[in-house]
Amino acid sequence: MAEVLVFAEHTGGEVKKVTCELLTLARRFGEPAVVWTGPDAEAGRDRLAEFGAVKVYVADGAEFDEYVAGPKAEALAALIAEKSPVAVLLAGTPEGKEVAGRLAVKIDAGVITDAVGLADDLVAEQSIFGGSIVVQSKVKTGTPIIAVRPNSVTPQAEPGAAELVPLEVQLSDAAKGARVTERVVQERGERPELTEASIVVSGGRGVGSAEHFELIEQLADSLGAAVGASRAATDAGWYPHQFQVGQTGKNVAPQLYMAVGISGAIQHRAGMQTSKTIMVINKDPEAPIFELADFGVVGDLFKVVPQLVEEIGKHGQA
């Protein structure tokens, strides 16, 4: 069976959820083989094996950390020339899309970004105009390179051998044109990462101010959830932009998504509409977000949320 290459997203040996999603997708079209650049492949091996990786090609030279996307694209290009895979799947993250674009130029192949699904014969689905239109695209030139939007696929475990295979690559000078000069570690609290969380509580314009976002944080903390925000809330400066959920923010697909004081503009819905269960709290019964809701509360969030936090606390003590 021909291989489907999956470019791994990882941090310090921790495999990102999107990589598990890509492995789940890859199993439909061939033998999933991960391409791991940088150190700590051994630390991520068990996680990759859990989701069906048959092989893990490891390019762990220091240059993969010292330079930006160029070396990673060259490693993939070298492996494609050797293995002739069915396709290459990458995460639709900023780095993943840059690697995909560089790789496409190197191997003279077609590239698709922001795919939200793959049908038979590697036909990609793309959600555009805030999810109002779904188009189908297919690569016709060379090895298909497809960047899949995070949280578009539900990861499903299936054991694989995850055999570590060293990958030696002779990098060109062009690949070393941009060097990483500094890394700043973003401070993280005890809350789960937004795109990895199984529960997300998001606040919108109805929250009213930065101070009132403490209510959203209290509700999130009572559930062990991540905190999100609508674009209106982040543009107003009420919550940091890195927590924006939506077409121009982050895509989430948790088991439970709670939209508090969010009207449900297309821009926001595009980033959360694939959540398994959606609960809405809004005082406007005509708010568009109710069209997506599995459960809804029509009421003042400043009255509903404190009561909800209190009841959750009682349940936790029981």
C-alpha cells in the first residue's frame, strides 16, 4: 500500500491534536507515515502509534529548529522523490500552509489549503465565505499537497507500529535563508489550549466589557474549559486576540461549545459550527446563533451565568 505522508505538528515532543486528525484522515487513502522534523520524536512516538502511524520519518538535525520553513519543505521534497506517496497532508496552520506552499513550488505540484474534509479520490472540501458556500477542489498536477484546517476531523485511534526511520537530508543554502533568532515562550495558565480543549466557553459583545469577562472565565474554570471570544469582543480590547474564535481567528470543535452573549455572525460561526454540542446563552431570542444551538437559554447572561456556576459547583461537591 502506498504511503500518505503526514507532516507532524508538535511542541517539545507533545503531538498536537491536529496531527492525530491528519492521521485519521490519511488512513482512508493509504499507509499513514509521519514526517517529524526536529528533536523529541521518541517522546511523541506512542501518541503517533495510537492513531495509526506505520512509520515516522525523523529529520532531527539542529537546522530544523534554527531556520524557518525552508528546511522542512526540503525534507518533504526529498522524501516525496524517494517514496512517491499518494498525498501529503499538513495542518492548515500558519507554518503548515507556508511549508505546503514552498513544497508545491519545489516539486511542481498542486496545493490546496484550508480543506475541511477529503472525499474519495482526494477531492477536498473547502468552506468559504464564512461557511455559507462549500466548494470541492482536486489537485491535478503532481503529488497532491493538502493543508487541512484544524478541528475539521474527529481523531479516531487505531494502533500502528510507528517505526522510527532516520531521514537524512542535504539542505541547500536557499533553505537556510531565514534564521530563527529568538523564541519567546507564551505564558500559559492552567486552562487547556483553545484548539485542543474538549470544552470551550466563549464570550461576545453581550459581555459588555473586559471586566465582565471574569464571568466567562469563572464559568470556564468551573467546567475545566478553555476561554474563547468573538471578534467583536477582541476588537473591542476586552480579551486578547489569540483567543478569538472564528473565520479570522481559531477553529474549534470541542465536545461542548458554550456561546455566551454572542449573536452568531457568520464570521464566528465558521470557527465553531462543527462543535459536537452547542449551548447558547443570549437575551435576544432572534439571535442567529440559536440556529446552531442544541440547547439554548434566553436570558440575561449576568443572571444566568452566576446561577450556572453555582449549580455546577454544587454538582462538583456532590
